[in-house]
Amino acid sequence: MTEPLPGRPMLILGMHRSGTSCLAGCLQAAGLISGEVNTQAMYNAKGNRENLAVMHMNDEVLASNGGSWREPPQDVVWSAEQMRKGAEVAAAIAGQGAWGFKDPRTLLTLDGWLNVLGPVEIAASFRHPLAVAQSLNSRDPSLSIDEGLELWRAYNERLVRVAARFPVRLISYDRHGDAYLSAVTRIAAALGLPDPEAAARFYDNNLRHQTVEEARALPSHLADTYARLQELAR
């Protein structure tokens, strides 16, 4: 492990198109330091709230392991040089108090970040598999609904395993309005962020665009993972 970093590092985890941008924006509004983040994007009116250096680091690690965000490697190993670069990325974000970052790829590269960061706080977001698959397909028609469901499985089975190893403050993006506001404010307070009430002020229910295709039944393995996430979010 590298030299201890100041403050309290936090990670925001979750599958792509699963409300991680909303959760990150809420926590950043409540006082989470994340460095320079994207605040406006084609598919996120308030931005994906990601630090580009973190995203590029994750992409590099995934590529060196023969994969990508769309083709998750079975195992992910960081080289010594990547560990050094990751420490530099983290040091550029780190500050006194609560700091951290969001990037869905971090679910795939997590162990290396844990070696870089040491003990961390974790918040995470999940969403119904079909809503995620439909959102991915809407953004990129070459990514079929079935492929999107398989990606949901790959990411969220990892999230369940992470929750078995560490305390994870988990929120469902399938919650709407007051139910979501209450949950995200509670998470911000539990994380000790300076202004938990500001988390609710970032949220905009009008930015949701996908509805679940109710007529399509989930395969049992997806339904089981989704049910487990719902249990963990209570």
C-alpha cells in the first residue's frame, strides 16, 4: 500500500445506467470532494459526475486485462506501474474530510483501488435489470437487451459480493420522489457529509426516462440478484 491519504476516501459503485450519477451528484452536493467532474453530458443532463482521470485509469486497467466496461474480465490484476498511477490519481482528488469518486468501472477494478486507498466508505446504487438494459440499448442500439441484461448480471453479482465483504450503503434507483430523497439524505448523513440536506436538493425526478418493460419476465438468476439487492437496500 502507498502512503496514507488524508481525509476519508469514499467510493460510489454500481452498474452503468443505474442511478450512480444521481447518487454521486447528491453526495457531491452534500459535500463529497471528487475533484473536477463532468457536470453535463449527452445522456446525463447534470453530467455523469465522473472524474476523467479515474475513468481513464479504470479503462487502462481493464484493457490490460483483455476487457473493457462492456466486456468485463473474469479477473483483474493491476501492474505495479498501474498501482503507482492509481495512487497519483487518488492523491490529486484527496482532501481533508470526505472525498472520493464514482465510476461504474470501479466495480470491476475494485481490488486495486482498495490497495491504493486503504479503508474506504462505500455507497452504491442499483436499478431494475430491464430498465438498465433498455437504457443501454437506447443509448447504443448495437447493445442488445439481452447483452444489457448479461452486463447487469456481471456488475451486480460483483456488487452483492462487495456487500458481503464490506458495509455498503445501498440505494435503489427504482425509488422515486420522496422515497428516493429520504434514502439519499439518510446515506449522506450516515457518511458524515457536511450538508446531508443538500443531497435532496440535487435530485431531479424529471430526469428519469426509462420505464420497466413489465411484460417481460426476468430470468430466475437475475430476479434472485435483484431481490438480494432490494433486501440489502432496506
